[in-house]
Amino acid sequence: MAIFVLHPDGTAPEWIKSKKMRQAATQELYSYWNRLRGARLSPEREEIDPTAIRHILADTMILEADEERQYPIRISGTRLNALFCNEQKGAPLVSLFAREDRASISAMVEAVLDSQRPAVAGLLAESEFGEDAPLELLLLPLRHRGKTHARLLASLTPQALPSWFGLRSALALRLVAMRFLDSRVAVSPSELIQGQESAKKPEELASRSRLRRFSFFVISGGRGRDADKPH
């Protein structure tokens, strides 16, 4: 359950199948997160030191897990702000995607939280000028006061800066493909979403909080707001 494929022919691009991440900023953030977690599934939010990743802060974000699964951006890197020509702090990550991709990106972020596994995705930033910009999205789960399903450390890095970057806003993000970093098995977003819905039994939902109710499953075939401010 690793690659979520959005190509019309049902295949993923070769780079997303690779164990390697393309962008240096993605690799650096993953290595930092991996060192912090040690033998744990994920590190604590309070362990993140902005000075340790100062060279890639422009590409870095902190996301919050919310009940609506829209994943508001608690800290927004300047690169994301420039991509949409506006401050993105407080904006739901899901809202930055084209409508037809929102259910898929929401399901994918949720899968990262449920499994506590890092994932990388290939995106396109659409432009009215027809020069779409390819980007690499890294999603890394964080614990917050010992709780999972709370925060994510993320980065959004362009493979190359388009001519309109910082001058004109991107129209929307499009999801190309996504995989967990420890696997190369492909499934479709529709299968993931369908699996999530079938896993929600009424008797189980009644006994769990809304943020913790979504179970990790296998698909066949395949302190307040100030807590996230930089120290």
C-alpha cells in the first residue's frame, strides 16, 4: 500500500518508484527527521529545531491534523507563500489542490498519520500560462505531547522554478503520484478512499474520538496555537 497512482494509464512515473528522493531539500529534511526519531515511529513536535534545518526552512511546513481532515498549515515556508503569492499560514493544505484531487490528498495524509510512515508525492502546480511546475511533497508524521494524529512535518520543493513563480499565483496543485518511502506497491486513490470508508464501523466510531477513528488497513493487491511557533 505504497504508491497512489493518478496517471490515466494506471502507472506511476519512474522517479516515484525509486527509493530515492529527487530534491536535496527533501533528502535533508527526511534525514533530519529520521535522526530525531531514532528507534521510534516518529519524533515529537517539540524536538524540531528550526536552526538545524535553517537552509531548507523556505521549503518546510508544519501541518495540523484536524477533525475535518483538511490539514491546516500551522507554519508555512516562504516558498509555498511565493507559489500562491499569499501567506498560507492557517490555510487548509487540502484547499490548495484542485477539487478532483482533494479527497485523494486528504486520504493520503491520513494514511501517513495512521501508519506513522513517511511518504513522498509528485505534484504539479498549475498555471494560467500553461507552464506547470513540478514539485516534490514530503510528509513526515510527528507526535505532539505523546499523541499521534496531531502534526506533520512537510516540505514542498519545486524541481525547477517556472518563469511565473512569485509573480503570478498558481491556480491549484495536482497530485501525480505518491508512495510510502519503504514500499513500491501501487494502489489507486479510489481504492484507498473506499477502504477507509469500509473500515469505519459505527460501534467503533462511537468509542473513539473523531481524530483517532480512522484505522490503518491493508488493501488487497497491493498547547495551544503557539506550540508550533519556531523556537
